[in-house]
Amino acid sequence: MTDSTTPTAVVTGGSRGLGLATVTELVHSGWHVITGARDIDRLITATETLPPAAVTTVPGDVADPAHRSALAAAAAEHGKGASLVVHNASELGPSPMPSLATYPIESLERVYDVNVLAPLALTQLLLPQLRANAGHVVAISSDAATEPYPGWGGYGPSKAALDHLTAILGAEHPELRVYSFDPGDMNTAMHQAAFPGEDISDRPDPATVVPALLRLLRSDLPSGRYRGADLTEAALA
């Protein structure tokens, strides 16, 4: 059982990329983190350098109701329950990415299950804990939610839906801070899958983006959509 003064966060997709970087920085900032991923071996390996008492790993697919229930139950067992959820787990869709004219509908259903329905369903489960702690909800967005890039007809609209869902949740729950966070381009496995065969090594490492996310959490800005590039210390001073 975590000490009641230790805040608890739930971060989905914590085995790599921005998810792992977020888990790592939250732990270093004094949080207990509940995190999950489909590949349990990769999840355990990714978090093995972190203090075992500070991380609870829950293997599973965020689109699976049983996995979401396990995440919420694990959070409830630590301290005062979750005061933060970061909806980081995302599904890009087929790679190379098809046009909408040929987009397989079964693949599109998977994209929406992971990117839209799962974050809402997990938030619903965590809502009693979050409200008790005057907590934060963070949905990881993308510039593809606002820009009509050819080939991004699955991922982009799903993130646009997530943005609007997040905005409505914020309007319905003024006792919470509910944010869409656009981290910008990053050097991640998912971003590489979006550009197969291309060199994306010039994109920022995910660890360089997390400080902006933490500044957002500390800022007490109104619920809304924010770009990591805008969340500089100077801008928030």
C-alpha cells in the first residue's frame, strides 16, 4: 500500500516512447504510477530500472474492458487512488497508411476503439477517484487532429474525436483539469511506422517533451487543448 501522501497516476501505453518517458519522470517526481501495455516482457524490461515500489505494471490491451478494470482497481489500492490519468496508448492503423478510399473498416474500428472509446471508458472507471482528488485527465493528441494530412484519415480523425470528447468532459467536470496535450513530432516507433523507410532521427526524443507535460500539470491552466511547444517556462511565468 502506497503512503497516502504519494500521488497516484495511471499512464496507458507505458512500455516505450512518450508513455515510458512520462512514467519515468512521474516516478522521479514522487508519483506512484500504474501503467500497462500489451507486451508484458517489454513493459517489465522498460520499467525495471525504476524503483519497484513506485511502479505497478498491469499487462493488457487498453481496448479490453478487463484490462481497464484492472488498471482502475490497481489505482484504488494505492494511497488515495488516482489523481491523474494520461491516455497515452494509441493505435496508428495500417502501415503504410492507406487513403480513406481504401481504408479497411475493421482497421478503422480498431483505431477508434483504442484512441477514442478506451480513453472514455477508462476515465469513466477512474472518475470517482479523480473527483475525490480534484485530479487531472490528460489525453495525448496530435497535430493530425487539426490538420488534414493525406493518408492520416484513420489516426487524425480519431484524435480529433478524442480532443472534442476531452473538451466536453472538461465542460462537464469543472472540478477537474481535463487537457488534450499535443506533444508534437517525436522519434517514436509509432511515428516511424507512419513513415516507413524514412529517417526520422531528427525528431525530438520523447523525454524532451515530458517537461512540458509536467509544466501543464503544475500550471492549473483551465481545461482545454495545449501544445507542448507553447508550454515553456517563460510562457507560463
